Amino acid sequence: MSYDFSTFKKRLNEAKDWLLQELSRVRTGRATPALFDGVRVASYGAQVPINNIAGVTVEDARTIRIAPWEKDQIRAIESAIASANLGVSVIVDDQGVRVIFPELTAERRESLLKIVKSKHEDARVSVRTARDEVWEDIQKKERSGEIPEDDKFRLKDEMQENVDETNKSLDASVERKKKEISV
């Protein structure tokens, strides 16, 4: 009898996706529109993402241009970015909002690396939790006679291969982000 790893694999993919999303929000010295994914702007009585009311483009390595489709949204965008406390400079002009990313200091790089390590550990804990739950389920099925003992160890090896593959992917994502921060 084979074991259904589909929900387990789904949870592993969710952990990878979560980490990638969290890492994209960690600001490095480069301008990236992903930094604004979590910023909400008050527009017509609702809180909406910036990219729903404006075009977000990268002008150069340290500057992003936010051009709202309606000019009366400029002040709302400016205040939303300022209240998000992203550590960026905001300049308003007739075209919209220009966001300037300052150079990273050594202190700021170290604190960003700590944040990245923390997010990495959170993702690894999520993977370990999923692994422990599946292993517990496999053992329970083996005790109840649904799975033979030989299959239990084969399933354990298959489960561990999935965990190792996911951890390699997580580690690779974190290493890329560390290099990006250190540059």
C-alpha cells in the first residue's frame, strides 16, 4: 500500500513560497517593486495594494517611480509609504511619487541578515512540523496494520528525501538573498 504524500508536498511548497515572499520584502540596496506588496493605500473607502491604483516601475538601481492612474491618489500613496516605515525617501512631483532607496550601512546589512536568518528558520520549522506530522501518521497506520513495517521505513526514506530537497531549496534562496544584501 502506498502513502499519499500530496498534502505533505503541498505544505512543503507553501513553506518555500512563503519564504520567497518574505525574502522579497527584505529591502536591499536595490530598488524592487516587491517591497510595496504589503503597503496598502486608502482608495475610495478601501485599503488596496499600490499596484492596483498605480503603475510601479524601476527607474534605476535605487529609484522606483509610482505613477497613479488618478492624480488625486498621489498624497494617499505618499502617506501609505511613509507610514509603512520602509526606510526609503519619498519625493512627490507632478507625475506621481519617486521612491529613493538609500545606500545600506554595515549595521543595516547585519540587521537584514538577522531578519533573513529568522525567516529561514521559521520556514525550516514549518517543514519540520509537517515532517513530524506525516511521520506520526505513518507510524499510526503501521501500528493499526494498514502499512507493513517494511513499507514504513521506505515511506520514511521517501518523506526524508522530500524534506531534504525542500531544505536545499530554502538554503539556496537564503544564500541568494545574503549575497544580494552583502553586495
